[in-house]
Amino acid sequence: MAFVFSSSSSIPRVIHELDPSRSNSGVFMASALPAEQVDFPPCRLTGDSFIRSHLRKLSPYQPILPFEVLSTRLGRKPEDIIKLDANENPYGPPPEVSEALGAIKFPYVYPDPESRCLRAALAEDSGLESDYILAGCGADELIDLIMRCVLDPGDKIVDCPPTFTMYEFDAAVNGALVIKVLRQPDFSLDIPQIIEVVEKEKPKCIFLTSPNNPDGSIISDEDLLQILSLPVLVVLDEAYIEFSGLQSKMKWVKKHENLIVLRTFSKRAGKEFFLCLAIVLNNSEKK
């Protein structure tokens, strides 16, 4: 059977090429009507017909503008622009890092999918065993990965705005519902409301940022422990922890199976992100 797609019509015409030697065997079906009388329904497929319906209704995420675009719009060299819209490290990595990147062996082959060397270095830096660490290409990827692993369409998450807007956006992409618990006037968490929402709405996870983006507020140990006592996965984003003077909660993942801690190199070192995931080690121990 050969398929011929005619550019003169949106309806493909199917031409059967039958082998004469096999004409007496098998079952062949054909229309009782002449070809010109077959009434095909109109085909009105467009590019977005293949996109999931809830994504077609999604408001687009507004990304930052790269140096190349800003340079063109402002008429300035990229070196003369200081970007503040994404809280990036404006100085870049130390010279030693750039030198090491330039000396990477085998840059033409795929890197280790388990990032063993990187995780070993992060383990030495953090004091947390590498089995608890999962490397990712940016926090956005890790946030989306968590949601894809945890959420079914229609599941709920808790978000506490004002905060990092990617939580809400990724939840919408993954077909989840977002329950918003607004922060107090001083930007602290509304713990009683969070507890009530978790008990009534049964969300799968809650996303918290400490220090919070954009106000820099800190989640106290007491508040975090209260939330960890709830039947919900707690994702704690510590992108700005180096600027708080406080210790990271990374090691808490060894005591709390419902805790995930996000950390980043983009702020303190001008590099990428990594994630501490207690569930990975706990599951491997049970196998």
C-alpha cells in the first residue's frame, strides 16, 4: 500500500498497489462507490491541533532578554550592560572555572548522565553524601522534573505568593491546580492557612523559597518543621541561601523523607543548579 499526499487537497488519496501474484489470497476491502463519489469529511488540522488543550489556554511565561537582544535594542555593547532582571551573578565564574571548562576532555561526547564527578565535588562541598544529590540543567528543569514525577493531571500544589513565578507556571504546564496561600503583610508564611489548605485540599506538594524571591524573607525552623509534619511533599528553594548568613537545610533531607532542597550555582558562582533529593536514597535502600 502506498500513500500519496496531494498538495491540491487537504485529503490524502490512498492508492492500493496490489501484487498480481497475491490477488487470490487475503482479504481486500474497497469502497462500493466510485472514488469521485466518496464523501471525505473536511480536514482542518492546524499546527496547534496537536498541542494539549490546557496548554493552548496557558498564558506564556515571560523570559528574560539575553545580552544579544538587549544590545540590539539599546545600541550598547553587551560588555556595557549590567543585567539585574534575573538576579544573575554579574561577575561570572572565577577564572579558574573558565580555564577548567576550556580544558575539558572529550567535549564532543555526551557527559556522564549521572554527573558522578560533579556530585562527588558537591558532596565534598556540602557535607552531604552524593547519593542524596541530583544534578540538573537549571532550577527550572528540576522544578519541572519534580512535578512530572509527582503530579498527575488535576493534582494540586500550594504556592505562597509573592514568590518565584515558575512554580505556578510549571504546575499549569503539568496540568496541576495551584492553591495560593498569600503571605502575611511582612511576607512571612501564613502557617495556619497552609495547614488548613493541606488538610482540606490534599495537595501533593508545596513550594517554598527561603530566602524568598523577591523580598528576601526567611522561613524559620519552627515554621518549616510545622509544614514538614504535614502529609505533603515540601520543596524548599534555597537559591539565595549564601546571601542570608544562614545554614542550608540540605542535611535535613536525611531526617525528612518529604523534603527536597533546591540549591544553585547561578547566584554565588555564576554556574548551574543542583538538587538534594532524599527520596532517591530512601527508595534505593528499600530495593
